[in-house]
Amino acid sequence: LNFKKMKKQLIAVMLAAFLATGPLSAQEKDSVTTLPTVTITSASGTVVNKQIDKAFRKAFPGAQNMTWYEMNKNYLVKFIENDMKHHVLFTKNGIITYDISFGTEKDLPADMHAKIRDSYNEYNIYKVTNIKQDGRNIWVINLENMKHFSLVRLEEEEMEEVQKFVKN
């Protein structure tokens, strides 16, 4: 198991989730929060209980290529469903904490796609990330044109350009 690769993926997931939650206020930018240590156990020995297995199979019946990881007292499963990569965290009781899925333009719902096209018609959509947590459904869309990269967050009817970079 390549822990450096897994660490980079975990950091990328956390960054996507962080970016999707919106801008910080000035007070939040100045404060420092110490996060708890996360312990990840190798996938080769991870066994999930029947409650988690049942909840997983019910929520994701078409899942393929599952790999399980124990994270503190929770369980992270990485898999593919409908051509999208998923990272889903379950509690020990089988409750989904979050579902982060990674895809392309074709995975973006039609209404969201239309909204992006209306505002960013000169950009290409090259990557989409969907974050589902606590009843929220957030899409983070990576866009690119000849001069810029742009990161846009969509949640319900709200659209926000989170970052924009000039290409060199």
C-alpha cells in the first residue's frame, strides 16, 4: 500500500471539501484550529461489520473495485460506480458521514451543466467533484480556457467562483 499516494489523495479530498464550503470570514482566517490526529489502517486487513456492509450495499448497489480503510473508528471505502470514483466515510454504525465522487463533464447534472455553460461558455469543463454531507449536495467544477483555470462551486441555486488562475 502506497501511504504517500494515499496521504496526497486524502489531502486533495480535504482541500476539495474545504473549498466547497465557501469563503472564510476575516476572523476565521486569523484563527488557528488544531485538528485531531487521523490513524489509517492498511486495507489488507480491514474487515467491516455487517451493519456497514448492509448500508454500503444498499446505498451503492453498483459499486465495483472496493477498497476499505479503517480511519480511527470509522471506515473509508474507495470504489467506482457509474464511471465515477467515490470516497465514502461510514461510521461504525453504518451511517454515511460523507460521499465525495470524482468525475467529468458528463457526470454533471443537466441543470448544473446549463448554469455553468450560461456563465462560462468560453471554458471547458475538465473535472467535477460532488460532495454530499449533512444533507448538502455541492459540486466543485474545474474549468479551463486558453488563458485561465477556474474553480466554481455550485450548491442548489447558488454559484460561486472560488478561485481563478492565469495560465503562464
